[in-house]
Amino acid sequence: MILAETTMQTIIFQNRAAHPLYQVDARIKLLVAALLLVMVVSSNNIAFPLLTAGLCLVTCLSLKVRLRLLLIRFAEPLFIAAVVLLLKTLGAGNTPLWNIHLPFMEITFYREGLLEGLRLASRIVGGVAVVAAIGFATTFTELLAALSWFRIPREITEVALFAWRYLFVLADDAQIIHSAQKNRLGYIGLRRSFRSFGTLCGALVIKAFDASQTMTTSMIQRGYDGNMPLLKHTPLRVGELFSAVFLITLMGLFWAI
């Protein structure tokens, strides 16, 4: 079963790598995403953020991203957008849209609040869709390399790269410890569950500290001088630049309407 799952993940990765967007330079994708985020946040209407979200969702589906993964990724932002919409509709505006009479109170929904809530909710959905699209179309190391090219401090990119590398190691360790605790009935009862969870967190902190010390020693012994080969860059391609300019110009026209 594990072999079949690994094979399936390999096939999905190969399908993504064959997508034209996956071959575009990460710096161009990051710049386009940043400009789209600025336009989504500064948009005064609902149509542009929703249009951007639709295009990004279509892009994610073309990258062979599973629908279940998209739903998980958008579940929390959609919940936040719904809460913002509800609060704005109840608390902002002067024109009553409809009323709900309850035995102990009366709830009034306002038209101005509904419009403002829809505007904010569309911005949330559009912004999350842009971030999701660039996340699925670009590897984490390529994003860090693009950030270093944009003069993000080297310390931030290096720490993020090392944290990303050992995050999966700590996740595996946490799974092993949690399984061992469950086999020993460590989560029977509320008090014992909190105690086991505290032990799990303490063990992970110690493992993370030991891993950082080991990694630092090994890198120094291998002659690490502060330069990361993964953060090297190749020249930008003119065709990709023109395509990015065309896309931003086209989206800018829709934003200005």
C-alpha cells in the first residue's frame, strides 16, 4: 500500500512538472503573485477578486491538484470570510435589508454591511487563491531562491530552508511518539491526555535542539561559508517576462473597470 501511494505521488509530481507554469521562473511567478495580491486587496468591487480566485482555482486544477486538498486549503479562509460577512451585515449600515424576530431579540441585516462584507470576503478568497496557486506551482526551495533574489535578508531564507527541511523529520518523530503513547494507553482520560501531550511537546523540543546542534556541526565540518547553492539564480528569460507583463496588464485592465 505504501509503495502504491509513493508511486501515485511520483506520477502526480511528474504531471505537475510537465505543466508549462511549473517551468516558469519562480521570480516571475512571485512578482506576478505579489502584484495580483496588491490588486485584489485594493479592488473596490467584488468581481475582480472573484475573477482572480476563479483563474487561480482553474490553474490549481490544471496542475492536477486534488479537489479534496483544495477544499482543505480553503476551508479555514472560507470560514473567516463567512464570519466577516456575517459581522459586517449585522453591525454596519443604516438601510435595513431584512429583520428576524426572535422571542428575546431582533436581528437586523443591513444592505451597506452586506455589500462591504461581500467586498472583504471576496478579497480574502482572492488572496488565498493567489497564494495557493503559486504554492502548488512552485517548490519551496524555488520560492526561497526567488525571495533571496529580491534582497530578502539571507538569514531569513536560510532559517526558513532549514526549518522546512527538519519540519518533516519532527513530524515523523511526533507521529512515532504519539503512536507509542497510544499503544500504552497514554490518551485514556483528560488528565492523562494532557500529560502525554506535554511529554510529546517536550520530546519534540529536545529533538529539535539536538537536530540544530548536529546540523550546525556537520555544516561547519563540510566548509559551510554562508552561501547556499540552492539560492543561485539563472538569467531571466525574455519570453517569460513579456508573458508576465501581458498578464499583469490584462488583469490591471479588469481591475480598473
